[in-house]
Amino acid sequence: MAKSTQPSHIIICDASAFRALRCERRRYQGLGWTPLSSREIHLAVSCSSANANCIDYDLLEQLGVWSPGEELHLLVNNQSKRRYTGPISMHVSSKPLPMGSLCNIAPEIDVLSPAMIAAQYANCHSFGEAYAFFEELCSEITFAEPSYKDWLAGPDSEGIPSEELVTESSTSISIPKTRYFKCEAALTPNELNNWIKRINWCPGLIQARSIAPYVLGKARSPMEIMMFGLFCLPMSHGGFACKDGISNHRIDFSEEATTVSGMPYAIGDLVFPASSEILEYKGHPHDSKESRIKDEKREAGLSAMGFRVTSINNEQIKDAAALEAIAKRLYRQSGLRFRYYIDAYRTKQYQLMRELTTWMRG
């Protein structure tokens, strides 16, 4: 029998969708995907197929969806469409996909939307890893897609910041050296949270709903995301449950603050207006003389505005006792009492640290 030459309408899902998302954000500093309407999603799913002989693998490789030697994860709507031909790995969704769950990236090629990828990620990763990925989607950074080679990060990536390698401490927390890329946010925290609230079903929905309300967005480095999680997530998941933090918040200076600092405003990494406290992660880019002078002027301006700035370095961010001392002050300044309401809280804190650093490793 002759092989079919009809083009396949394919829906990229699972690890291939995750790969495509990171590749698109890394390459183009944003997403160029076209969201599909509910009607278009229904039609796409009904037409979905996985004829391995009719898939344009060269195009998929160009789009960053697939690389030779990897599996290609495709979604179909019933068991009769299953194929067991390499490199295809089939996934069957017998339930209708929710609205806002698909985007088009090329003719006859659709992919799970960023929000749907987030929920799917939450379905197969720990709470801390999923939280960090949600923050990544809502922030101005992304990591490289899986199988990305270091040789690609050559002259074109100069100026891309990376975190220091921190040696393993007695608590067994090791912060990896990471390469990340600047890009536009794929979603806002409100968009992600509202989509997750609105839908009735998708893989990972329960954990996604428990994570979404804590996503701050606007992070500018992986270490900021780690700091956000450690201070703002609930104690039951290893955080310190500090309320009402605002990420990368602009504080416009008064005339006095401008005079003392020479700046019209400052951006605080993690601002707690109720306690007039700002937490700043200080990695190696702040070690130069010029950076120190700029930071001192900036902090003088913030002090004139009534804010206290606390810097957190590489050693402190993996020391739960040190972070607890800072959290207690935040509570006290807000007129609240700091009290643990869970058992084994220290174990949970270090578990959260390990999960966040696992996400950094990709």
C-alpha cells in the first residue's frame, strides 16, 4: 500500500512544547505564537494526526521544536490515532482542551500555549520547580532549551549575566552556575492566575492552582526567583510566608532623595511597602568599585525615602537561619508575629532550596 502523502496537522505537547517555548524566547526575546480561539482549538484537535511519514522534521528543527535523536511529543484526541513509529511519542487527550490552551506556530503545526505548558510542567515536577518555572514565564528571563550546546553561547551572548558557582555547604545546597537570557515575559501573573482559575480541567491543574497566587513576575535573574520563593511562598512548602511583596518595584524619589543620590528613582528587587523594607540579591556583578559606589548612592536615596535595604549574598540565600532572621524583622516591622505553624519547618526550607536549584539546572 502506498504511504499517505497528505500533510499532518500536528499538536506539539509535553517536552517538545517546553523545548519550543524556551527556544522561541531565547532566539527572539519574546513569543511570536498566535493564540487560537476555542473554535480553532476544537478544529485543530479533531484534525490532529501523527503520520510520521508526512511530518516535516526539518521545519520542526528550524522552529526549535525537535532535534535529531530526540522524541517528538504529539497530542491526539483518541486512541485510534496512536502511532508507534520513531521518533514520535504519542499522548492522548480524550477530554476537550480548555480555551487558551493552543497556539499556532506554522501552517498545520500547533503547540500548547505557555499557560498550558505551565500546568503540564506542574503535573510532573515538584512544587518548588513548578513555582520557579511559573516565575520564569512571567519574568524577563529564560533558560536555554534542553540539548542546547554551550558553543551556541559565543560572541552573540556577551553581556548575558551568569551566577557564580557556589560550593556545596554543610546543608547540601549547591547553587549551580547558570546561563540565562533576557526576553519579554510570556505571561503576566494575573493572566496566568486567571487562566488557571477559569478552566475546569487540564493535567497538573491542582498543583498549578496552588502555585499561581504566589507568582510575582518581573524577575531579572534566577537568583531573584529563588529569593522570591524563599520569602513569599507559604511555610507548608518551605517559604517564610512574607506577605505583600512586590517584585522589581519602582520607587520614585523625592527632591531630597534625588539630591542625596543623584537619581530620580530606584528599582527594588523585592519591596515590602508595609514594613518599608527592600530585599536585594547581590551577586558578583555588584563586586566592582563602580557598582559599589552606585549601590551606596542608591541606598542613600532609598534611606531618604524611609526604606531599609537588606542585601542577601550567595552564602546567605542558602542559609535558612540567616533568612529566618530577616523574615522575623519583616514580620516585626509589619506589626505581625512570626510563628511557625508546621512541623519539620527547617527540613521543608532546605527541600524548597533544593527544588529551586534543580530548576536552575534545567
